[in-house]
Amino acid sequence: MAAVRKSHHHHHDAAGIVREIERECTSRGLRLTPLRREVLVLIARARKPVKAYDLLESLRDSHAGAAPPTVYRALDFLLDNGFIHKLESINAFVFCQHPTTAHQVPFLICDVCEGATELCDDGAIAGLIERQADNFGFHARAQTLEVHGVCKHCAA
């Protein structure tokens, strides 16, 4: 089995990630509206996965009339274009470390600090899951593997 080569915590170079996504939107002809950009910035700056209602509260500081559909439309755009990931088990969002590349991503989620680490496994884990699904005649549309536990900082 191929080794996992590196991981990414979701709290570095938020501005760099936002610039990369802005360039990607331009190259794909996508419209990154000011509100979508603001939601992206809030997610990129977060030190841990962020929930939609926390985003809504933050948006209300600059957009008094912000409502849940406003946030969910922005999140849908960001998800649909691969700029963020949704962690289903905790119903929260993190930015994508590789927004210009389509990929399946396993995450390690700390149950103490709620931090999320994106594993970059060059397809080894996703490939294994796809092969097993094929063996059962199952045609997967998407996958996000979420492993819960305690990170080394919280365990210390």
C-alpha cells in the first residue's frame, strides 16, 4: 500500500489560497461575487472547520440582511467548483488545499480541538475505495473519508 506523503492543516496562508481561487475562477470563467469571496475568506481564515451558521453570524457584521439561503448559495458555489470541502460528520466546511485539481480527500478530524487535517495521498486511499466499490458493482459518485480521533497537540 502506498504511504501517505503529506498532510495540510487548514489554517495557513489564507490570502494565498483566496488569490489562487480568484485566478482559477478567472481561468474557468466563473463569477466569484463579493459575497462568495467573503464566505471563502471566512473559511480560509478559520482555524478549524466552520459551520454555516457561524459564517452567517460573521457575515451579518457586514451584511445586515444576510440570511441562511445567502450563505448556502455561496457554499454551494464553492463546493460545486471544488474550492472547499464539506466535512459531513461535523457539518462544517474547510477550504481546499488544491483547488485547481480534482481529487478525493481523506481528513483526520480531532474530536478535542475540532481541527481538520487534509491528507494528500496521491489517490492511494481513494483508489482502494474505488476498487472495492467496483468489486461490489457499486458506482461511487463522490467520497470523503473522515477519520475521527485526537491530534498530537491535544494528546500531549
